[in-house]
Amino acid sequence: MNSMKKTELWFLAQTWVRSNHVLVWCIAAPYYRYMPCDPSDLEHEALLTAYQVMSGLIRKDKNLSLMSRYYRVVFRSRCIKMTTGVIVTNCDISQMPAPDQEQEQKQQELDEEVIQEALQVLTNRQRQISQWILSQPTPVSTSVVAEKYGVHRRTIQAILSNAIERIIENYGHQPIRGAITTAS
């Protein structure tokens, strides 16, 4: 930045962003609805990115005609980071506590006992369908369950809804319905 003062570079970056307003929004458009910001915040990020790219090009003695190419990559990356809403930091994984395998295994056994106890209040058909769903390695849709048992999807929905009601009646866990509903 020998030949150009920081203030001159700042004004140049502002001019570039105003001149390329459409480009800025085209880059940000796929990510904008996921960003926790308003249009003025996005314009400020665009300006900071332009300043960063220009100063990098000047520092590396590259031609400023490459600005658009570099800007697209850097600003897209910045937009993606803004969608996460999290500051990415370097962390040492060796400093993270490892889960105790013995305690984890006890927790799984306890969960299995609780599940089997809860299933005892269901009818045979409800229990059969529920156990099959729970035995699947990945979540399944009601359509898949209906196909497996040769019934309509609405029938499976009714069976599962009634099973949930029985568990709630016997154990009084109202939050269960919300958890199961969101899972299905």
C-alpha cells in the first residue's frame, strides 16, 4: 500500500461497492434469508470485503482489474460465515473432554428399559409398529411404515397418535407429543 493511502483505498472500495451493487446482491441473494442482518449490515460487509480484497491485491502487486474475480470468492465465503451466526475459531480437539464410555453404555441401557416399560401400555399392534420404527437405523416416514404393514398412511398416523396418547395417559409426559411429532 505504498503508492496508495488507506483513506484513498477506503474511498476506492466504497466507489467499487456502489458501482457493483447488483453484483453484491447477486452473490448474497442465496444466503441472505439465513443471515441475521439487515440490508445496511450486508452493505457494510460488502464494503469491508472490498477493502480487504483491494488491499490484498495491492499488497501482492496484482492488477486491480482482478478485483471482481477475487471479490466473488471472498464475499461468498463471508456470506456463508454470516449465515452460521457463529465465529469460527481454532480449537484443540485434545482439550475437549472425551465421553465416558461406561457411563454412555449405562445411559443406553437405562433408555432401553424406559422404552420397553413405556411400550407395555400399548396394544399389540401399536407395540409391533412402534418397535419396528424404533429398530430402524434411520428415521422412517409414515409412508414407509404403511408400505411395510400394507395399510394406508393415515392408518399408521392414527395408530401412532393413539399410541402417544396411551403413553401420555399412563406416564403424564406431555412434552413427549411435541418430541414425537417433530420427529415424524
